[in-house]
Amino acid sequence: MESRGYQVEDVSNNPSYWYIDIDFIITSPTSGEVKTFEVKYDSKINRTGNLYLEKTNIHSRGGYGWFEFCKADYLAYGDAVSG
């Protein structure tokens, strides 16, 4: 996206964004429109063919998974095994 002129801000290490599960803030070079992205990697999708949507997590806020509290405009989902 940067090579196409978009401004990309990585907020994945910013605790303020952890609770709304946002990794990147992207700004359009032409319109100035701002969109947010969450990136997930799955190590089993290449074997199962299934997309994993985490609805519960005992280690997370109130036991909710990222799917329940993610506020990103877009989800980028990658295969951690095959890339």
C-alpha cells in the first residue's frame, strides 16, 4: 500500500489499539479517507481450509475472542504456513 502512495501507520504495538484489535491505520493519498485493518495469521488454514473466527478466548477480555471486539474496517487473513 505504501508503494501506491498510501500512508500506513503500524499501531500493532500501541496498547490503545489492542482493545479494539486494530493493527494498521491506512490513509488514502487521493481522498484522505482513513481505514483500519486487523491482520490475522492462521497456521491450520492450509490443512483444514477453514477460516478461524475466535469468538471466545480464556486469556482475553471477559473471555471474548478478537471477532467479538475487533473494530477494524477490514480483516487481512493470512496462511502462516504457506505464506
